[in-house]
Amino acid sequence: MIVLQIDLNQLRLAEASSSSEGSVGSDRYSSILSELDERMAGVGLKPHAGRAEGADRTYHKRAFVLSKFGLADTFISVSFGDALSQEQFVSIGEAAFSYALAHKNFLPRGFFGYVESFPLVVTDQASEALIQYISESHCPKHWAAGDFAVLLDLATGKLHMYQKTPAWGGAYYAGFRKKAHTLFDGLGG
């Protein structure tokens, strides 16, 4: 049964690689995924057996983190898309966060359990409206969990993410931005 699950996951990855021929371009797409594999392995994130809905790949790491007061699960879900709308971006992030919740450790959030989700959405070119929404408005709020979506615009090579710090997130948002830059800066360049 486990061998079948692994084989199905490999089949999904192969389908994702072949199905996105026209979206980001197969060579660039493959290059970004290869680079991500190396970067994620370098910080202890491994490909997860499954993946978030709509994601091309999901990475996971579980560790005891004192600043999170317990066992923390970090998930990074990578999706590729063209001409993304705000609704599509939000939907990708929600699916990634739901996946993270469904696959986190057994401890309840806030009681020695913590989960964070970093959906990375890669697009050929982002609209100004989407960039503005992400930078100024996209700030999901969850109990004892982090949800920090990042957009990589391949046309400019820039990362776009929420730039403000909500009062309730003062202890975490600078860290989320720093982690996103550490993981994704220069990707696809």
C-alpha cells in the first residue's frame, strides 16, 4: 500500500511537469522545481508524500521550535499559473493551508502544536492589481498558525508578499517575510 502511494505521487509529479508545458514553459518550470528541491533540502524541508490541491509540489519539515512553544510543522506548497486573478491566488493559498492543517502533527494548535504554510505561486507576469492586493491586503488570520503566501513574478524576478504587520501578528510577520526571502529570493533567475 505504501509503495503504491509513493508511485502515485511520482505519477502526479510527472503529470504536473508535463501538464504545465504552456504555462511557465517546460524548461524554466523544470529548472525552478530542481532549484527548489535543492534549496528545500538545504534547510531540511523534504517533498511531502502528497500535495496540496492545485500544487505542483509540497515540502514539509517538522521540528520542536522553542519560539513556537512546541512541535512546529512547516509546509511549502508550490503552484504555477498564468494570468492569476485575486480569487485564484486566494484559493491556492486556502488549499495549501487546509492541506497543512490536515497533515500537521497530532498536538492541538496553541497547545504545544503549531503549523505554518508558505504557498509559493509562480507566474509569468503578475498584474499590478494582484501585486497591490498581495502587498497591502492579503493577510489570512488563524489561531496558532502562520499562513503567508508569496508570489514570484518571473517577468521581474521579484517576490511579492504582505508588507504590513498586523497588531495581532507583530511577533511573527517580520520572521515570515525573512523566511520567505531566504527560501525564495533569486529563484528562477
